[in-house]
Amino acid sequence: MSRQNCWICKMCRDKSKRLPSNITLEEVLQWDQSFEKLMATKYGPVVYAAYLKMEHSDENIKFWMACETYKKIASRRSRISRAKKLYKIYIQPQSPREINIDSSTRETIIRNIQEPTQTCFEEAQRIVYTHMERDSYPRFLKSEMYQKLLKTIQPNNNS
């Protein structure tokens, strides 16, 4: 999702741009009720990821989303392959999108990816979720992006 192609980024830069018609004021207003509600809505994670990308800190949401996809993998072979890929991208020290987790969680993952289960990234995913909830989510709610989104969508809903 490059900044040039992101509909959210375009909307924030150009007031004449319209949001997708299926994003509702109700959904956007839910986002400031709790981080859990933001993440449970259709567009919340997408908008939040765009915000984090603009802040150059989108590795947490990408890891969280990748874990959600990983948990649905039924094939043992596919799970092993995906677990190794997740490790290389997000867990391995000095990896391209290394997430901030403690060493014991990292060591547990290293042991578990030899025979990965659907839950082998669960603790790291929980830690990352907590980081997002406590750190970047409050900034997101105060961000120009979220505030513009609210202002843009409110008139659309009055028809």
C-alpha cells in the first residue's frame, strides 16, 4: 500500500476525494471507543495501517495481520513455510520489520517454529497488540488523518 495509491492518503491530501461509499460514520465513530472495536471493524485495520505507514511504524500491524492469516493455515507444510517467513521478516534480530518483543518470547518462537502450531506466534501477537493499543492508537485518534476522515464522512451521512 504505497502512499500514492492509498485512498485514505489521497482523501487526506485532497478534500475533493470521496471515501468508498460503504464506509459509514457509525464504523468510524466506533474506532475511538476502543482499540478492540477499531480492529474488529471492516475498514478500521486498513485505515490504522495507513496511518502507521505514514508514521513509518507499520511493522506491528503487518505482523498482527500476518498472524491472523497464519492462524487459519490448515496445512502443516504451509504452516512451516509461513512460520519461517514470519520469523525472518518480523522476529529475527535485525530483520527488515523487526517487532519489539522480549527475548523470552523470541526464544519460545525459535523453539516452536521447528514444529509450528497455529498458536506459536500468539504471545508475540498479544505483545504487539498491546504496544499498538497503548502507544500508537491514542496518537491515531488525535491524528490529522483520523480527524479529517471524521469531518469528511459526516456530511456524507446526512443524506
